[in-house]
Amino acid sequence: MYCISVNYKNSDVNIRKKLAFSENVQKEFLTELINGKTVSECVILCTCNRTELYFCGNEDSVNTVQNLLSSYSGIECDLLKKHLYLFYSDKAVMHLFRVVSGIESMVIGEDEILGQIKLAYTMAKDLGMTGYELNMTFQSAMACAKKIKTQTALSKTSVSTATLAGNEIAHFKDKVNVLVIGATGKIGTVLVKNLLSHKNVSVIATSRKHSAESVQTKANITIADYAYRYSYMDSADCVVSATASPHYTVTYYDLKKNIKTDKPRLFIDLAVPPDIDGSVAEIKGLKLIGIDYFEKLAKNNNELKLDSVESAKEIIKEESDVLKKDIAFHYFLPYMDSVKNKLNENSLEEILYKFKADLPSEEFIKILDAFKSCGEKL
């Protein structure tokens, strides 16, 4: 198993946005990768802060994945390699466990990543892109993450990017009128829920073809037609955009035409690639902040969770060890009958001497103890 990762630790938003593929592009990418024959199983994960490929394949598979990422992102391959983390075998498994548990998140312990990985895995599985090894690995990693959430305080004080943004908005003014573009998306849903917990915040959510009706039934918010979003921006104190759109949802040209009132405004862009044209920051009184801004806010929160991280690492170590044994035993099963047939008194002695010659002392003693235990039971 291998993992190739581009994330907020090794790449800025300008690199990450080129690798933030839409769901349709992800499916196309997986199909082309599997058809290339060097990769036998693959899952792709795309979030605001990371794009990662988990895959099984032959010795040429890493180069295949790197070249395809370069082709799809438009980033020259040698440049792309400077922004890649490569994980092999046990380290790839360990990285997945750490990512899904929230340890590798910009905001340690945030809850969204588990759902995002579940969706990524389900998509790949439904497309027939996974087999025994990735199925076992992802299922074990997700089960481990749930165990960490119940047995440690890692997520009990979790502050996600959406929550941080919600708090930023609530403290912007005494009373804040917020326009949310992308309220039904992964981040937007969490953001709206957070905003509605603040009594000084009123929310307008844009909708395409009544897509925000599910939000409206749960909360008292105003639903606005996305096509008329600019007409609400003059009265809004804050505008947040968190969509998966391939183009700007807010441009300088259109915003400038629709701003009539001179007052302080906060614009928050939670999308990768960015939703909001960076030039809007030139408009008088307007402050624009993006996803990278919240990385700084997250650091204090992360420091409070260091003890929980250590506990989580111990659980990951235990659960990943169980997974490795399960996978090793699965691949041993076809040999079981043959070994049983050959395992008589003479061949047992031969096998034990081979173990004695090849294994470290601690492992050899464990095997002897296991055989002793079997002998005592007989």
C-alpha cells in the first residue's frame, strides 16, 4: 500500500487549489489510474486542506500516480514532487489512521475529516476501485477513529474551520447579518449550524433549485436565489462562500456595482479553489480572509489537545497492529492446508530451527511460548 499526499503542511493554497478536483474529475482520475494496470486498488481524498491518493500496485505505481496528478492538475511533475509526501507500506497505513482520527488536521480533532474519508472510500468502493487490502485498511481506520473519539478528549473540544469562521463572524459586530453561499455543502452545513447558535447573527442562505430547503426545515433562516446573491450583499455585514464551484461566486466587478453603503464588511472564503475574487479586498471597508487565516487560529486549540493526541497515538498503534495481523493472516490462509499436512513431528523441528536462525530473539521466544501453550492444552 502507498499514499501520496499534498496538504496544508507542505503546500500553500495556490498549489492545493489545482489539486482540488470535483467529484466527476475524481471518478475520471480513478478510472484512468486503474485502467493503467500498474495500480490495482485506489481511493482519492480531496478536501480544502489535502488531496491524497491511497493505492496498491506494482513498483511502477508511484510514478504512474505522480504523472497522472501532474497531468490533471497542470503542475509540472518536477515541481509537483516538491510538494508531495510519499508514504510506503506500514507508514502509509499509519498516515491514514492519523488523518482519519483528526491528528493530521489543521484543527486537531476536527470532526469533518471522518465523514470526508467515508465519502471518498464509499465512492471508490462503489466504482469497484478497492479490493481486500484497501477495504480492510479503510474500515479499520474509520473504526479506530470512532474509538478515539469515545475514549479520548481529542474531539470533545473540537473546533473545526467552520466553527472558527462562525465565531469570527459572531464577534464582528453586535448584530451581524450574514449571507452564506454554499450552505448545503460539507463546510456550509456546519457553518450555518454554528451561526444559528449565536443570538446576534441572522442568516441568509443562497439556494439553487431549492437545494437549501433541508436547511430551512431545521432552522429559521432566509433562503435566497443564488442568481440574485449580489442584491443581498449591500445589506450584509458578512458574506461567506464555501462551495465546490470551479469559478468565482463573488467577483470584484459585480460586487463593486452592487455595494452602495459605506460600512465595515467581512468576507470569508472557505473554499479551495477560492470562491471569492481576491481583488474585492480593494473595496473600502472590506476585509477578506481565507482558509489559511484559520490555520493560525487553530494553533492555540491544538496545543490544548497534546495529551489527547498521545492517547490517540497509542490507540492507533494498537489498532493498526491488529490490522496488519489480519491482513497477513488473510494472505496466509491459502497455505493453511498445505502447512497442516507437512506439520508432523519431524517438520516441526525443522521449522523451529529455521525460526531460530531467522528471527530476532524476542519474536522467536514468543513463538516458542505459543507452542508451549498449545502443548499444555493437549
